[in-house]
Amino acid sequence: MLKFFYTLVVAWLSLYGIQALVLTILYLRHRGEKVALPAVSAADWPAVVVQAPIYNERHVVERLIDAAAALDYPRDRLEIQVLDDSTDDTTVLAEARAAHHRAAGVNVRVIRRPERTGYKAGALAYGLTQTRAGFCAVFDADFAPHPDFLRRTIPAFLTRPDLGMIQTRWSHLNDEYSPLTHAQSLALDGHFVVEQTGRNRSGLLINFNGSGGVWRRACIEAADGWQADTMTEDMDLSYRAQLAGWRSLYLGDVDAPAELPPQMEAFKRQQARWAQGSVQCLRKLAQPILRSRLSAAQKIMAFAHISGYLTHPLMVVLLLAALPLLWLAPSSLAPFTGLWIASLGPPLVYAVAASALYANWKQRMLYFPVLAAVGAGITWSTSAAVWQGLIRWGGVFARTPKFRIEGRRDRWAGSRYRLAPNWTVLGELALLIYAAAAVVLAYVRGAFGAAPFLLIYVAGFALVAGSSVWQGRHEPRHGQTHQPAR
């Protein structure tokens, strides 16, 4: 029975690897397709509101407001909403910066709502009640959009009345800061360059990534608006909109620079929130997808997309099953080696994306082992989040702290936003010991094909748990703040 269960898990995981291969093929088939934007006369630019939801972002709020104020768009048709739910001095900084730009003729307001219900989804929904603009651009606090962002996105809406949402590519302000940020950039580039392009150009459903995109207000309202019953309100709304008949567009040639989390605990928190929210979306949207008029291929790829974080508990289960099987019947681990073929999918996605963006893509791929290790090492914390997504709706929106890390000399450890290690480190340390025992047993029992995969677990849990403990070894001094080196 254990052998059958183990084989089933391996087969399930392999399907996600095959999905990556399929998306790579779709990207290569459509990568030459360009989106032609119509010329827009001065009188035809529509009213746009830029929404910037923030919560305790003292390090980056001024950068965000400055970037929004620098957008090259007709001033009489541009409104900037700083949707501020902060409980610290972020509000003072935001108000001062907004006043500075208002004095220069920019329509920017800091909006505080009566109570922080619905977290980010609630803030975005409240902001819509405060504007009449027909289009909404959304930027999280860690973003610094280029001045031409709106001029390169809004025209696409004007000739496509059924276009509800545009997502652009996230680029990186600090990808060369550390091995962790290098690894994150590989993963995000793979998603945005290969996966989003492959899906969108092939007629598959895509998700809004929460920032760096523009919505048609009529689409938001027709799809029943922002809702807070999942932790990924962005994926939820974008899928509901597409199921309601609205089209989406991915513009990979337009990028929105953002900051990557430099702290392991911050990265784990981000991934846990995404994992919990995507599983909640799976629960919420499964029946609407099945009942929709989508083709069979669209439905299959949609389910593969929104269930992607299920790979994390599956990986934990695979590890836990390996040790008893090695002890009882090492030959039963033969399916483990079958993962090699399916495992070619993700690195191929990252390599293709890197080669499309960077001249030094081969050097950037040297960080793939770090990404593989981190991906294995966070499976315990993301599995806990998946469980929460399966048993409850909503939850506490735990923000990913930002530190304004842009150069290698910048520091974040003195910030009051720095996170201390949480309870998941104990699980990671326990799984590290368990995986190490499995590696030893694999060599003793001659299951050499399984050993390399087990070593990835060892390296991953050691890296993630070790980084969390090391980075949290000292509490920041009271009142100490971050000052980026310039």
C-alpha cells in the first residue's frame, strides 16, 4: 500500500514538471508575437487612478510615491491614491511626500479608511469608491514603475472593449544583492517570461500578479469586485473576470521594477501567503471552472496553474515515505528516479527565460542550485500554509517587509521590520535530520538513484533553517532604522 501511495505521489508531481515543459513549448511557439498599440491623440487618454495599497512601509513609501508622481500621463487625467492602513510613522512620511508632489501639480492623496477590513482587497475596493476613473493601475509598496508605464499599457484597452486586465513583467531592483535574491529572480523571470507568455498567447487563463498591472474598472465591477475570502485576491479576481468573459493581456515587453525580499523569513512569509491563497482559490473556483465553457485543455491548465503549490506538501510526503521504503523495500523507490525527466521542466523554464532577458544568462543560471535548494527547504512552511488554505477562508494578511534594498551595500538587519524566525524552523530542522538519515540509508541499501533528490532536501532544509536562525540571531536595537547606502 505504501509503495502504491508513493508511486501515486511521484506521478502527481511529474504532471507539474510536464506542465512546465508544455508551457516552454508554448512560449517558444509564440515568443515572436508582438502586441501593436494604437496611437492615442492628446484628447483621447482616459482617466486613470494609480492605487498604491500600503501598510507600515516606512522604508519604501517615498520611493513609491515619487515613482507614481513621475508617471508621464496627462496631469488632468491622472489620480494617485496612497491607500494607507499603516500604524507607524509611514503615514507621516506619505503625507509629507504627497504634499510635496501636490505643490507641483500632481493629484495625489493619502487615503485612510475607517478600519482595516479585508486587508489589501478591502483597501483597493475602498479606493474605487473614492474615484470615478475608468482604469486602475495597481502598484505594491516595493514597486517603482517607469515613467512611461501608463503610456505603454493604456492604449491596448482603447481598441479592445472586452479587455479587462493587463499584466506586465516584474523586473528587479536588487536581484544581484545576494544568492537568495538571485534565486528569486530566476523563478520570477521564468514565471513572467515563459509561463505568462505561453499561457496568454495560447488562449489559456492567466492571473493578475497583484501589482504592475492595469484594470478596466467596468471589469472589476462586473466580476463582483475585490474580495477578501482568499489570501490571493489578485488571482481570485483575475480568474473570476476571465470566467465571466473578459479578456486578459500579458505585456512582457513592459516591465515594472520591484524589490525582492532579502531576508529568508520574509521570503517564506511571502510564499506561505501565496500558497494559502492559491489553494483557497482552488477551492473557490473549481466548480466555476468545471461549469464554464472553457475547452478541456483550458480547464486542465487552469487547474494545474492554481493548484501549483500542492507540489510542496507532495514533496514533504515524498520525503516522509522515502525512509520506510528504503528500509523495507529499496527497489520500490524506482519511481523516484523517474522524476528526473519531469524535473527537466522547471530548469528549462528558467534557462529559456534568462536567455531571453540577459546576455549573461549562463552566469545567472549558476544560481539555479540555490533556487532548487530553497524551493525544497520552504516546503514545510508552505505546506502548513496549504493546510490553512484547505480548512479556512481568508486569514491574516501578513505583509512581506520591504527594506529599500537596491545596491549590494544596502543593509536591512537593523530595521524594525526585520522578522524573527517562527515555529516552522523547528519543522525544517526535524526534516533536515530525517532527510540526512534517508540519504545515509539510500547509500547503504544501494538506492543510488534516489540519493541526489534526497540530498536536495538536506541542502534545502539546511539552507532555509540555517538562514532563518542566522539572520534572526540578534534583535534590532529599539528605534534603529534602515538607511540605504548611497
